[in-house]
Amino acid sequence: MKLKISHSNTYSYDAPVDYALQQVRLTPTNNKQQTVLDWSVEIEGGKEELSFDDQHGNRTLTVSLDRGNFAIEVKASGTIETHDSTGILGLVHGRIPLWHFKQFTDRTKPGKQIRALAKAIDVDNQLSSLHELSREILSLASYKKGQTFVDTVAEEALSLGSGVCQDHAQIFISAARQAGIPARYVSGYLMINDRIDQEATHAWAEAYIDKLGWVGFDVSNGISPDERYVRIATGLDSKGASPISGLRLGSATESMIVSLQIQQ
């Protein structure tokens, strides 16, 4: 399947900004599940300072805002050919050892409820147990917007009983790691069949399963990623795989407008 994607993020400020930097992870790469046919990232109101591959292999741009400016826009667009691998990325080993993906972060540290979920995981039958974990998470924390925020941690979202894809992925990751299974966060795009315009990027989890390698689990939709998915970054949690993150100096108030279109 060929997917055409157009994604822009515009950050506006109510006062001129003297200094601001953003890390942009919006460049998909080739792998078993996708082939990049064409792709570009354009900056308006700022400039690219540095381009590099981070420790997870994510193509990362460091972007600065033009001094004294009131806005900056980051636009990513292109065409990706996707391949259905039933969610299996495979035995892919990067520069980070697998034990690193068993470590908890502030956002994935398990509490009482997540530790209880992890006890039900059969490490000798990982694939079916993790699919069951995905279903159980969705039954305990339904998909609902406006209940959690960008810095909500996994245990908190589970306690609230609702969340979005970020929360579902981090709960899954936390429980898998508690059971001793390497797991990571994936940010990317999902084509929704009945619409072109979308509100935000998507997120899911991957676990490293013996003899299969990395396998994806989209808890929010109850499936493993198929040809409608495009991956752009991975990390230990939502912070590490964030499509855009940054800092700025000064007291200016920031607002953001996102425009995202995905179509076959």
C-alpha cells in the first residue's frame, strides 16, 4: 500500500522569542514494514542546526527558531510504501542491547496495578500472553481523550481507567518489562479508513519475543500494526520517541496547531 502523508506543526508565541530549540523526529526510514519513496522536512521561521541518528537509530533534526520570531512551522511530507508483516518487524538489532529495553523510565515505572497485570504474562508463551495483555489493558483503560496529558505516567493512566494511544503503549511496555520482556515505544502514523484529516500522530508498543524479534501491539485498536501504519521513531517511552520536543527561553506563551493528512 502506498500512503501519502502531509504533516505540519505550527508553534506560535504571544511575544518574540530570543532562543528556542526543537528536536524533530519526523523522518521515517526503510525497514521490513515500509519503504520510503520520497520524504522531506521543511522549516519555516527557523533553521536546521544539526542532523544525526540518535541512539535508537531515529533520524533526528535539531532546529532553532529565528531570533525574535513569533512562530515556527515544521512540515513533513512524502510517500511511503508499506508492507503487511502481521506486526512482526523481526530480529532487528540496533546499537542498543536488549537489556536496555527492560529498564523502567519515569513514565513506565510500574505500580501495584501494572505489577498485577505482569503476573499474568506467561514468559514461556510470550506471543499469546502479550496479545491477552493488550486486550486486558483496553478493558481496564478505555480509549478516551482529555483524561490524560503528555506527561501522564503509565500507572496513573491505568488508575484513571482511560487514556489514549500514548497511555496504552506505556502501560503495555511497563507490564512487559516487569515480566522481563524487552519492550519499546513506537511513534508514527496510522491511516484511518474513513477519513483523511487526522488530529495527531499515533503510537503503539513493540516487545521482543524469542525467535520472532520485535512484534508490534496497538492496544488502542486491538491489533498488531498492518500496512496502514508508518513508523517514524522508537524509544524507551513517549518522551524518547516524541516526534517533536524542545525548549525555549523567555516568558512567551506557546500555542500549537497541527495539520495532518494521510491517504492511500
